[in-house]
Amino acid sequence: QLHLTTSEKNELTRSLEMVQNQLQEKESEIKRQISEYKDRLLQAEKEHQDALTEANRKNEVEIEACHEKISSLEHFISSQKLEIERLKSNKEQLNNSLKEANQALGELLKTKVR
């Protein structure tokens, strides 16, 4: 009976050691997978951050180009307004000169008719 019990105990001990070894292997495999997933996650986060940084840089460049274009258009509009004012002033002067010339012509025609 003692021999049988000792034999069973030894068998159970071997079985327990096998299960413990399998558990240790499984734990090691799971730890390795976790480490691999963490590395992949860090890499994905880095790539995402790099893409965001590049997109932000491109947006900043585009925004700056738009600001420059707006400034250029504002300058153009301002110069066009000045040109319009100058042309209005010239038109007024020409209208006045034309009016004076017509009056003078009218006077000359009256004088000639008499």
C-alpha cells in the first residue's frame, strides 16, 4: 500500500511539474506577445504622431500662403480703389473742362450770330 501511494505521489508530482512547466511556457509566451503588442502599439503611435506633425506642418505652410495671398489681394484692392478715385477726379476735371469749353463755344456762337 505504501509503495503504491508513493508511486502515485511520484506520478502526481511529475504531473504537477509538467503542468507547472506548461504554465511557465504559456506565461512566457503571453509575456512575449504582450511585449510584441506594446512595441507595435508604440510604433503605431509614433507613426500616427509623425503623420499628425507632418499634416500640421503642411497646414501651417498652406495657411501662411493663404495669408500672403490675402495680403497681396488687399494691397491690389487698395491700389485699385486709389486708381478709381484718381479716374473719378480726372473725369470730373474733364467734365468741368468740357462744360467750360461748351460755354465758351456757346459764347462764340452767340458772338458770331450777332
